[in-house]
Amino acid sequence: MPTSWNEMQRSEHTRGDARRTDARRTDARAILHIDMDAFYASVEERDRPELKGKPLIVGGMGARGVVAAASYAVRRFGVRSAMPMREALRRCPQAVCVQPRMARYKEVSDQVFAIFHEFTPLVEGLSLDEAFLDVTSSRQLLGPAEAIGSEIRRRIAKDTGLTASVGIAPNKLLAKIASDLNKPDGMCRIGADNVRGIMDGLPIERLFGIGPKTVPVMHAAGILSCGDLRKAGDEVLRRLFGKHAKAMHDRASGVDDRLVEPNREEKSISAEETFATDIREAPRLTVQLLRLADRTASRLRAQHLVAGTVSVKIRRGDFTTFTRQRSLGTATQDTAVVCAAAEVLLGEWLAEQPRAALRLLGVGVSELHTLQQADLFADVPAQHARLDMAIDGIRDRFGAAMLTRASLLRPPCT
């Protein structure tokens, strides 16, 4: 890319205030929302051509498995992400199901995000397959936002063999809406010339903040579209949304002054698992918990982070959910420390509710910060750090399932 790219990056902090001032000038900014099309399923189709065009589901295979991704061929049957696998297979019994390969998806995601950063330093990742890009200044070098969006789509297709949908707008809210209007493998622009026509005709359930439980309330109030919400009186808005009335009116009007936040730090990292059948035996629960703690600590190290707090998520068979957390004396990324803290938290909860049948367990870490030199001398046994590094290296090279810690092989209680 041009050397002026580095100049853009160096001067970005000094332009922060100007960007905030420009945020309310509707056409001052050029924001892209890029969403990879059926990402997990598309990666599987690319890696295994025999799956191309088939009704493909990526997700957990157990009785309580959930759909992580659905190809467009299976979406015709009403299958969607986050749907219980049992319901998905009821709708499409002939679907082909594959287990998720998160390491592979992360590898492809890194390729895609590397392309994003060639066009702007202002990239805010939302997930492995989705990001906001502020290309306002990039237009000076690369042309209009539409040309930038088209070139990014072309590069993604060329370098990865996958497709992406792009939304172009003066703010994040409209860019995200736009990217969904011409899927898959499409591009849509919302600007001052068409924002009213697009937003006013948009069903109210397409607006962020209007969930399934809220839709009937909106319909009962005669609000079927974003246009209806935009035109609603203050009294109606206050009755429906209370203190959030103005924010919802702004959304329906397409108003959004949030900035694209590059290098947004994660607030937490976690791993959880829903069991095929409820588990009540403490030894079996402990083994499951330690596996989750191991995965969480591995993710910490992969992102060069340390955590100051460990938490556990516990869901009983009746869906009642509990969380417990404790602060660590020293921020860590050490598996043994995370495991020990999680095991104590679970043990304390089980002491309160012995023999409770659990449907789900999760382990999370928070109060994250980047690993610093001082953290290298934290009070963690050297053999723990060497063991973690060795295990991470083997898993990176041969796959996460290649190596399991002996502590996770305790025989289950029957």
C-alpha cells in the first residue's frame, strides 16, 4: 500500500476529535459493514467440494446441539443459526451435519482481516466473520466507498474463494442494515438520498433492540415498520421504551454517531458446553469444568492476554442459571491457576446445591490486559508455564484434540 498509509495511522489519534465532530454530519463518514456469507458453512464447502450446494449444517451433533452455521441451501427449509439441532433436522432431515472446526475458521478469518487492514487502519472486528471499516480517509487514496467495497469483495474472493456482503453508509447502524439487504455476495449503499425510503419500509423486527418478545408489543401499538416508529409521538415512545425512547427513535431514523473503534479489546473470554444429558455427579462435573478452563486459558495465551478474574457459569436442568466469580491475586494466563479457581467456585456452589443436575457449565475470565514484561515474573511455577507452552505448540501444529491433560482423564463417576 502507499507510504501515506503509515502517515494515516500515525495521525489517527490527532484526528479523533475531528471524527467525533464529523460523526453527526450525515454524509461526512464512509463506513463499511462487511459480513462473510454463511462463513463456517462456506469454509467447509470450500475445503470439501463434495459438500457444495448441499443442505449443510455446522454445529453440535448431540441431542442438545445447536446450529452454528447454515448454508444457503439449508436455509430454504427455515434452518437458522442458534436453532436447536433437533429442530433443524426436523425441518430438513436430509441435511449434512459437520462438527465446527474453530481453529480452521480462525485461520481463514485472519486472512480476511489482513485484507481489511490493507484498506484502512480503522477496523472494528465484531466476530470472526464480521467487521466495521471506516474508509472515510481512505477515499483520498482509493476512490469512492463503493469502489473500495467492490475491491475488498474481489480480494476476498480471490484470496480465500469465499464471498462477502458489504453495506455502505455514513454510520454503523445503517451500514449493518445495508449489508443484510443484498445477501449473499452483494453490496448495498444507504445514504442521504435513500435512507428514508429504505428505513421507513423496514419491518420493525429488523431494528436492533427489537427482540422477539417486543415485536408483538410493537404490533399491538400499530408500529409495524421503522417508519411507524419514526413517526410515533413522544407519549407513545415513552410508554413503549421508557428512558430509551429517544435512542429507539434515533435508530428508526437511521441516526448513529458511534465511531468505528479499531483494536477493540475483549472484555472477557469464555468457553461453555451444554451436555447431551444432565450431569449431577460431582467428579464428572469437575472433569468437564477443567476441560473448559483449559480451553479458556489456551485462548488467553493465544491472544497474549492475562486475566484478573475467573468466573463459572452453571445452568441447572430447569434452565435456572447461576454465575460465581473470584478475583485472582495476580493476573494470569496459567491453566493451573484458572483451573484451580474454577474448581473452587464450582465446589462452593455444589456444596450449596448437592446432587443438582446440570445442563450447562462454562468458565470465563475477565479484567483482561495485554501480557506485560512484569507478568513474566508473576508468582507462577516455571514448570506450569513450560507445560502450557509445550501443549499450545503441539495443539497449534496437530490440532486441539491431539493432546489432553492427564487431569482431564479422570474416570467418570457412575
